[in-house]
Amino acid sequence: MQIPSAKVIEVLHSVGISRLYHANSVATACQFMKGRSLLSRGICERKGLKQTPQASDSLDKRYSIWFDVFMDSVDIHDRAKRANAYGPVLLVVNTSIITQCYTGAIWVTKCNPTRWSGTNSDARWFQGAADLKSGFVKGRFDQMIVIRHNGGELPLQNHLEEIILDDPKHQDAEGTDTYSQSVGALRFAMSEGQLDVPIRRRKCSHACGCTAAYTNQSQRRKMFDPHGA
């Protein structure tokens, strides 16, 4: 159910949230930088833009959220101490993005769409401002901010604060460092889109398992290849 943006901001700020997060692959994030916008999966497909396949794509189409833009209220990689399943590039935006831009309808999930099977709307979405205020929990991964019915594009200019990029600690046979290559691709895409924000190397604790996840060659290529693996 649609919730007024001012009410969403009020709830987020009441629990100490001032930033929102969107994780994706290097290839897909580069398309966002070129277009100066967060783009829905459906819009990327419609425009013929390269985007890395995601396990949830079929569900997004089934539940009619293929053209919606999703953001998290927490840095899942940092909190879960593991690589984010959606990608190593984390776009960090100020919560003002949902009040200072035209964003259409704002909805907030109660649970991840991967767990929607057999549930009704009440179990999938917060049903209004009062429901959100009483049920929203800071740091709960399932509770995502969803921008709906706005054409599938959410402008980033003046709202994107920084990019946090995972370091897979890998060099190819020619000695090219994967992290440096990814930074170069993102910066080139930003120059095309006339964006300029810091790119920060993620610093993980010893308890984080992300480096182990990136030892898988096919997974590493899928997430870090700027041309799309």
C-alpha cells in the first residue's frame, strides 16, 4: 500500500536512518551512473541496457514489481558479514531522495518477495503510516523501500553520497587488479553521466566471509566484469 513520502521519512528518521542503500553488480551500476538514475530491472530490459541477471528476476515479473526501484535501509554486507547477493557495488543515497524528487508511490515491504508465495497483500506490504510506525525495525533485511509507478527511474544527482565497493583481492593472468578495474569502469561511467562522488573501498572485519565468496571465478566475473559476464 502506498505511504506518503513524508511519513516514510518520519519513520526512518525516528529509528536513526538517514541513508538508503542499493547493491548491484559493476556492469549494472555503470548503467546507473551513465543514466544518472537508479533504474528498475524492467526499464533496463526495455532500454536494452546490460544488466547482470538476478535470481529474483522471475519473481519480480510474477509479482508485478519488475518496474519498481528497491532500496535497503541497512548495509546488508556490513551487517550480515557476507557478500551482498545482489552485487559488490553499494550505492549510498540520502533519504531525501524520496522527498525531493518525484518518486511516485512509496511502498515498504514487510518481507522479501522471495517469501511471498502463499501470502496476501497484508503480509507483503505495510498497510499505511501507522502500520509502518509500529512495525518497522531498523536493520531488518526484509523491509525494503520500494519506489513504484514512477516510470522505473529514480534520479541520483544531489542524492548519491558515495559508492562503497567490495575488494575481491584478485588479479587476472595479466596482473590486472579486479578492484582497480572496477573503480576505473565506475569512474568512466560517472564521467559520462556527469556525476562525481567518492568511491570507497569496503573494509571488512575478519569475521566477514565476502572474500571467500569471490574466490569462485564465475561469481567474481558475474559481479565485477564491467562488460557483463
